Amino acid sequence: MEDRHDFEGGIILQADLKIKITDEVLQKLLEGLTERETQVVVLRAVHELSYDEISEKLNITPDRAKA
């Protein structure tokens, strides 16, 4: 994902959103997700995998990876 930038302990997931996500905020956001949803978020945001790659890794459909 080309719009991802690291800064001051947080990340911007998309430059046009200009949202700083700190570790504390990210932890709070992830607490409300299922284990599978957390896996998808980490694979997409941290490892920058495509939805097709995520679906292959987790044995789910690309549409399910996007949900």
C-alpha cells in the first residue's frame, strides 16, 4: 500500500485520511474484533497483503477478507 507512512509511533493507513493510529488506539480497535478479523487487519495493514493474498493465506474468499 503506497499511501502508508510511519511517523511518531503511529501509522497513516491512507494519506488522504490523515489518521494517526497509536499502539494504544490500535489495541483498543482490535479488542472488539474476532481472531479472524484481527488476522485480516494485520495482514492487510502491517504486511500489506492484497485481499487475494489474504484469502489464500486464511482459506477464505476475497469478499470475506474485505468484510
